[in-house]
Amino acid sequence: MIKKAFAGAFFLMFICSSYAQTNAPTIKIFVDATEAPRKIFHAQLIIPAAPGTLTLYYPKWIPGEHAPDGPVTDLAGLKCFTAGQTLKWRRDTLDGFTINVEIPPGVSEVNASLDYLSPPTIESGFSAGSSATATLAIISWNQLLLYPKGWKSDDLTYQASIRLPTGWSFGTSLPVVSKTGDQPSAQRQINFAPVSLTMLVDSPVLTGQYLKVVPLTHDDAPVEMDIAADSAAALDAPAEVWDDYRNLVKQAYILFGAHHYRDYHFLFTLSDHVAHFGLEHHESDDSRIGERGLVDYDLRKLDSGLLPHEYVHSWNGKYRRPADLTTPDFQQPMQDDLLWVYEGLTSYLGDMLTARSGLWAPEEYRDALAGIAARLDHEPGRTWRNLQDTADAAAQLYFAPDGWASWRRTVDFYDEDVLNWLWVDTIIRERTHGKKSIDDFCHVFHGAPGGPPMVKTYDFDDVVNTLNEVAPYDWRSFWIDRLSNHGPGPPLTGIENSGWRLIYDQNRSELMRIREDDRREINASYSLGLLVKDDGTIVDTVEGMPAANAGVGPGMQLIAVNGRRFAGEHANSAQVLRDALHAAIGTKEPIELLIENAGYFKTYKIDYHGGEKYPHLLRDESKPDMLSSIIKER
């Protein structure tokens, strides 16, 4: 528990907690976003203070990002003053997110001004990644504020206003009190209702020149899509797209049986010039894909699972939240040990709803599931790092490079727990003779009573006990084994229980083709154990597979295959490699890769003759088709 700070100079140190809470300060914040196209945002804050040292925090641990990645290095121009007097401040030498301001006698409030410098070029990451272009911006409040030490974020009240560039519209879940400048030629200012610091940080603002609002429901808890793009054409999706998203909302309500928001806003950014990811909030999300991600059929299929995943988080992650992730403010460390529920179950349910809503056809869902199983089927890193450690180390693994991913392991609590929760779903169905499923768990764990946002925490025992309430089983041993084992191989029992099995053949699925084209890479992970960009950059090799065994590693540059140029003018990179894989079938001749490694050239001979290999799910007719029932529209 954190201690309550003084609300004034003469308050006694033993002031009671409830009295301190009712007297927590209200802070005013005004954000000038009119220079968003320059990637710079200006903020002014009025913070109640008392003589002495005022300790202010810049948010460090950002909810949903599971890491201390608040972009403090992009905080600039910080000045503190009162009544025309500049105040001295100094950063804490042990924690760069802490600012100490000296407050002279007779002062009751501090004016602080600061700038946030959004990355000027494309940088990955979460909300601190590239977030503004010439025509749009995503404003995350945690990047633009400070808050005083000694108060829970639930207790602090922020009264926020924002000014937008001329002609820009906006979307947010924050309640609006008033707004000005609705004329196309005027700058727009929006004044929001006072909210807690928790809810302010949980409510980003999407703004842009080209912004489309698509209502999805009109009930007592309305849901809408607020979509900003770098062009008007990118917003012109076919009508069936909106119908599928309307069905997503319907299917989610059927799954959980209640909702925990007053209204919900899908904040959807379409741009090739921002970081691409999804980030959950209680009454909205912050999801970003390429500019043509809605209007291009292939790209739409590639990213179909993003919004369902973030929407599920309103129930699983925001409403039901691990106790270790529910901290009193943004300074206290979060513990990621239960991300196998927070993110893993969300991944399973999100993919399931993607299929139930129609955003994926059944075969597309199966192809996505096969891709997950295949990647984990070629991950030697599990021999030393168990699944639990991928969650425990999440704050580091989120920012790990692509190279050596199969040996390091990445944030596998997403993908591997899709397989684990599918296994759970099949066990529930088997033990109840089809009368219950994961849907019943969701009703009990995430459902009624519904209402406005709140947090109901849980721990490992709560998950186990609820599963036993739905279908008695030794769930404790099940999850301990799933989290602590080292294989061999991934957990494929759920796929097999559901009437399917993982196979490999020489035919790429459409989803894999789209992914390779979008990322401009050739995925030979399941044949040579090689992932390579079409410019020849070797992204990764799989330890224990032919390319790695021959001495090839990530970061090298593929120049030629069997004497033929791989990349460059007139070269067809993908076809050159695929032709070589095909030509080696039934022969004893190795595949020869000419590779540059930091200025040195060497030919690597790879003794592989199995041709191309790509994953699929094949129906096992000896078992009922449980998987098709799982993803069937309700």
C-alpha cells in the first residue's frame, strides 16, 4: 500500500485514509495537439501543491503494455512556475520517472508545461511508437501528464481539454462536456468531464482529417467504430465488413452474457506510418494496421483477429484482472505471471469470435490455428524456457529482437495458450457430454452483473475454482504442468481432441501467402528452418534444423541460391528459393546458399531434400468435429 500524501501544508500526518481520499486533488490538463503533423504535442497542467517538495511522477508502467515503458525520454520542455515565478525541479537520481519540485511558502498550486515528442520516423513499440502522421494522431494521455506522489490513480481527478488541428474530427470513450470549432475552417477544442487519472489514461483520443464513425449497436451501451485513415479512400470498406463487426459485438455479448462499459469505441487507425499493434482499454481500444487494411481483401483477412482480441480484453484484462497487475498507480511494478490468462485466454476467445462473427471463414480460422501450432512445433527454446517464464519475463521479451526468436522464445503466452485453452474447452465438453464449454466459464468468470467499468481481481486459485465449478477436473495439476513443462513439442492435444490434426505439405495456405507478401519474407521455417526477407536479410534460423546446423544464423545476408542471385534487380527471391527446395527432392545434392556475413562470403551446403513444408489442419474422421462446433455462430 502506498502512503497518502499531504493535501495541504497543515494537514496532520495521521490524517485518516477516507478523509484524504475525499480531499484528493483535482488537476487540470490542457493539451494542444495542433502541431500533431510535426509530431509534437504541448501540455499545460495546474497541480494543487503545498510549500516544501512536490514529488511528481511521469507514468512508468502503462496498463496493457505489461512493462515499464512509459516514454520518459520523449518528455521535453518541462517547466514549473507559479505567479510568474519559475520553480526549480530536479529528477530523482534513482528513478528517471520521478521529478521533485521545490514549492516556496504561500503557494497553493503549480503550473507545469511540457512537450511530448512523438517519434518522427516509423518506430515500433506500443503507444510510445510512431503515433502521428500528416493527417491523424493517437493521443495517449499518459505521455502528456505528471501526477503527484501519495495518491492512488483512482483517487486523483483530472479535468482534461484538448485542441485539435483545423478540420480534424475525433473519437474517444471520454465523456464530452462541451466543444467548440465545429466549422471545417476552425480549430476544435473539446472539454471532457472530470474523470479519475485511471480512466483518463485508459481513454486515448483518436483524431484525424479523415475520420469515419460507424455505429455498431444502438442499445443502452452503444458500440461504435471510430476509424481514422491517411486517406478518405481507405475508409470505403464494403458493407459486409460493418455487418461482420456488428456481429462481433452480438457474439461477444452472447459469449459473456453481460458487458462492463457504458459505451465502447473501437479506435481504429489505418496508416502505413504509425506503429502497428493493438492495445486494450476498458471502454475502447487502440488498434493500428496498414492504410489499406480495411479495403484490401487480403490485408483485411490478415488483420481480422485484431479488434476481436482487443474487444475481449474489456472483459478479460480490464474487468477481470490479475491482482498482480492491479497496481495503485503507474509507478508501482506490475507482475506478469498470470498473462497466460490475461493474454492467452483473450487470444483463444478473440480468434474464436473472429470466426463466429464471420470475419474469418472456418477454413481461415483453421489455417490461423495451424500456423500457431506449427510455429510452436519448431521452437527449441522450450527445452530451457518454460511457458511460465515467457510470462514472468514479458517486460523484457516484448522488446526482444526478431533474431534468435525460436531459441530465446518470445511472448508465447499468447499463441501457446490458444492451444492450451482449446484443450481446456475440449475437456469441458468431453466431461459434460457436450452440455458445457468455455462459454459457460466466460459467463461465470466474466459475466453478470454488468454495468459501468470496474475491476474484479483474480489469482491462480480463482481460475482453477471457476473451472471446477463449470466441469470438475484436476485443473490445478493441468495448469501447473502446462506452465512448467518443457515438452517435447507443443500442446496439440486440444486440436486432436477437437477432431483435427496438424500436418505439413507443400501448399501454402492463403493466410500464409498474404502474410509473406505483406512482410516481404519467405518462410522456410518448417523445411530449412529459415526465415528470410526478400532482400536477402536472414531474420531467423531455427536451432537444430538444416540451415542452423549448416552454420547459417540471423543477421546474415543471402546472396545466391544454387549459384543464382537471390535478391536484387531481375531476381525473384521467393521463387529462387522455392525452386531450389523443389529441385532437391529425391536427389543427394545439397542446397547451396551463398551468404555474406559482415563482409565475408561463404557458401553453405545444406543437406535437405524434403521440399517445401507448410502447416494445415487435417480432419480426423475417427473423432467428432468439435472444432467446427466451437467456432460456429451463436
